[in-house]
Amino acid sequence: MVSRRSLLQAGGAVLAAGGLGLSSPHEAGAAGRAASRVLPSFGRPTRLDVADVSALDGHDQLLLTTLQGVVNRRGPRLYFSFDAGDTDLRWLDGTGAAVTRHEHALDLVDRYRREVRGAVLIDPDVPDSVNVATTLAGLRSAVAATAEQARTYGLKTIDDLRGHFDPDDVPATYRWQLDHLFPQCDHALVAGLPPTRTVNVPGVKWREVARETARVRDTSNRRVRSLDLSPELSGDDGVYLRFQDSFGDDGWGASVGAVTVKADGKEIASFTPGTAAESPYLFDGLNSSVGDSSNRFSDGGGSFVYRFAAPAGTKQLVAEVDLWNQFLVTATTTAPTRVEPFPHFRDYVVASRAMVLWLPPAGDTGDLLDETLSRLAPTTPYAGWFPHDVAGEWGGVDRASQHGVEVVATDFYMNGTVHAGVPAKISGRVRPRPKAKLRNRVYVTLTVGEGDNVQYCQRRMRDIWDDPARGSVPVNWTVSPLLADIGPAILAHYQRTATANDLLVCGPSGAGYTYPASWPAEHLDAYTELTGRYLRRTGMDLVYAYNPRTAAGDGWIPFDERVVASYAKNTPLRGIIQSWETGDLRSRPAGIPVIGNFYPQGKGAEFRDALLAHVEDRDPTAPLFVAGAINAWSWTPSDIADLAALLDDPFEVVRGDVFFALLDEAMTANRR
């Protein structure tokens, strides 16, 4: 039996001697993939059984989402609400299907039991068995379940993963899956999903130990702080020390560089984050990352928790922590989280008969990820996400790009098997551009990011889109053109309800998130051709795009002639906003204007002051252009309206299409 701490680590497995004795499934079909589609559809929903699963734990949600995948493969009939609000239900009417609501979601297992062949049993001691079980569920037309669930619902055991994998060897599990299951899978996509998640235990009482009350976004407050944990010595389960973001709205949460713990003056723990010495004490690190300086950090709503057990009779317990940024440190004597399977997006993976994995893009797991990606045809989507947050994003997307594979962030995309089949009228017409005359002004265009992330388009974007202040200020909204495949009614809703001040632009970096400069030269045109097809289909001609980071990791590589020439040849693009952050990039390779975004911290007056500082040396006899970046997770249209009200002379806020028309005019005039 593995410890709770082991479950909270990356997890892992190695094939035990003897193997599983797997039989070959029926030949994997096209999984609803038409020649003109990148992402599969499973037909139009006409009747849906709907149930709320928000109160169920991850094991029951895993059972139901894999059931949903098998059932909906033959035609969408199951739809679930995953939160206590209306996030999923507000898209339900748009499906056009007749709805039957069920009070008890698990009753649907019995209702649809005849449509599944049985259950693939996960190993509760091996987190990554959840992903292998999901892959097998798609191949076997089965559900992923615990042995207890299989008994409860009378499900025949199709494959039993218990005891077949070593929990301490992640690469070996996925090596076995790649060798034995991948050849049987449909290769329309490959999925990256975390096998487990941590869930907060209700009723835990925390004591505040330390808090940074100022907005500190550098190392100016870095020092070793002595944190007295003696009040928690009364507990029987050790001391739990949690680090989180004291503000949560600007991405500069607690950062820890080293920890030493002393009981009555005697050292009982000492480690640097990201090392083997940290592992025995890291109780919950799934929502944190390790930075370049061997520092563990967590931003926004995330946190990480250490657990320390003091010797019996200890009178004083002190943690000396190298700590900086915007930290909130709290302590408790109760285990604050539990681990359970991560259930989301598995309906789509199972219905697609795709392989699902979770490989950090570095070291041995990175090598295996490379090998997996190398077996995919160019422009095959990697759907899901990567471990280790920011570092995983940069490393994972870059590795995928090097293999000619685009990334579609879908790990929290719900009911994909239903949404992909909803018929909707998507406009391919480019919005008419308001007329504007070039003047000696500072033109600002504001772009809300994250649009490549289809789960953002389904969830957070709908939240802020419904803000009554939307439409009062010109704003660019990034969206994924691949919604035309996986959520056509979602995209159509945004097109239909956009105001004259709302402009939908393509999210990074076209038809899927990628770094174009990392693509093999012989495959880049395939990506831009695909992007061109989807841009014409969705009526977009501007893109927000990323490129690889520099070797030093201190910036981004600018788009060059080769990359932009491929866009120019194969797409209708009239402008590119490149992720740049400092706003000092402006070029015109292959005749397309490229501008680096400007991404200051804070909102309102703080953002305005950063803009003023950015343009203070401008030439007042010439126009200046600033592509402002808006954080989609912390800003709302009301916040954007507040900012715009502060931008008086010499600023003028314009839509992205106006911005690029004027920028192109100014750049052309300067070349004469």
C-alpha cells in the first residue's frame, strides 16, 4: 500500500511480470473524424439524459465520464453538470436536444449498463493506472472503475490493473502503454490528463502564520523567516504548513527557496524544493511548480502543503523558510486534502479511442513524451495539458512543436462528446472594420488572452462575457478556431452576441497552441495551411501568437521571415500580436505587421501608470502603438472599462482590426 504522500507525487507504474494478457479489440475506427475535421464529432444530440455530478467524488465521476464516452460514441445521450452553479447547464439549451433530468447520476450506470462490456479496474495504489484504464476503456468499450464499483453495479471485469504496475516508476507504465496499447488506438489525437487531483477536505481550520500585505513581484522581500508552528503540536497527525498567494489576482504567489524545521532546536527536516530531500515532506504539490531557482511557487488560487511530524514531547516547532513574493502561510493539524481520480475530458478520450498519458516534459519522462509525439502524423492534436504548470507548458508545447504537433488545452473541457456534435451556424465573414484616420496618438488595443484554451472558452470566458459592462470598450477576445470542431455552438454564441466593440481574434497560435519557429521546416506549411482553413471558416484574420523562449529563458524569440511567410502564404492574417510582455517589438516580416504585447501588472491606475511610463519618451509628432495584454483569469469587462476611463489624451483605445490597419499604414509610410 503506497502512502498518501506517494499518491500526491507524479505517480507511476511499471509492468509487473506476466503482463495483462490483453486481447486485441475491434479495429479502431475513425472515431467520428471526417476528412475536414481536426477533432472528432460523435453525431448530433437529439435526446439527453442529464444529471448533476458535482457532489460525487472523483471515483464516481471517473466511472460516469468513461461510461459517457462509450455511450456517446454511438450518439450523444449523456450530459453531466460538474459544478454546483450553472456553468454546464447554461450551454444545455443550445444543444437543441430533448432533456430528461435525473436526480441521481449513478442510476444512469444501470440504465446504460448493457452498452458497456464491463469494467477496467484501476489500481488504487498506482495513480497512473487511471490513465491506462481510460485508454483501455476506449479500446474495450468499458468503464474505468474500482473493484468495489464493479461489484456494486454488476460490471464484468474486462481488465484488472491491480498489482501490474510499480507505483515508483512512471516511465515504465507509459512505456508499456505505448508499446502495447498505442498501436490499437485511433490516432486522431493523443491526450494528456493528470491521473489524480487533490480535493479540499471541508471543515479544516487554518491558523494564519505569515502574510505579505504588499504587492511584491520581485525578490525584494526575500529572506529566511522563522515560522512558529508550536500551536499545532497538539494534533495527532503532524503539522500541515500551506503556502498560497496572498492576493491571487496577478500571478505572484508564495515562492519558497529552502525549508529547515527544528523541534526544540534539533533539525528534523531540511530541503530545497524539487529535490529528493523534499519528497518525504511534500503532502500536496499538485497545484504548484518548481522554478528555475529551485523554488516552489503557486499563484492565484493554487497552493502547496508540507507535512512535518515532530517527535513525541516536542515543546517548540519552528520552520525556517526562505520565502518571498506575495505569500500567505497557514497551518493546521488536519489533513487538508484528499486524492482522487481526475475525471474530466475522459468522455471525449474514451469515445475517440485515444491514448491518454501524463508525462513531465523533462528527463526520462520527457524522452518518452518525445517518442510518443514522434509516432504521430504532423498536425495531430495533443489534447489536454502537461504536468508542472508553467514549466510544463513551455517545455511541453515546445516538444510538441518540434514534432509537428499542436496542443489543444482541454483537460477541464466538459461534455465534449455532446458539444462537438451540436449543429450551429458559424460565420466565416470577417467583421466590417470601423473607419479610422491615422493621427499622432497612442493607439491601444486590449486583448483578453487564453483563447487557445477551449475549456476557458466554455467556462471562464462565458462568465466574463456575461458581464453587463462588456461592449462599453473596444476589446479583442481570443478564441480557438478549433471550437468549430469541438464546440461549434459555443463559438456561434460568441459570434452572435458580440457587440460592435467586441472582436474575436484567433488564440495562440492558430489552429492549436504551438511555437511555429520550433516546427520542422518541412511541416510548418501544414500547420499554417490548417490554420488558414479554420480562420476562413470562422471569420478571423488576426492572431495572438507565441514563439519559443530564448535559450536563456529570459524572453521570447521574435517571429522571423520564414515563419511569417508561411502564415502569409497560407492564411488570411492581417496582423500578429506576439507574446512579448515588454511591448518593444515591432516588425513587418513577409508584409504582415507583428507587434509584441505589453503586459504590465495590476489593474486600473496601476496599469495606466505603466502605460504612461512606457510611452513617456514617445515622439508626439508620430503615432505610437501599444498592444495591451489582459489577464483573462483576473480581469472582467468592468475592470477593462475602468481602465479605459483612465486613458485620456494621448491614448485612444481601438479594436484590433482598426489597430492593425493603422499600424500597417504607419509602417508603410515609414518605409517610403
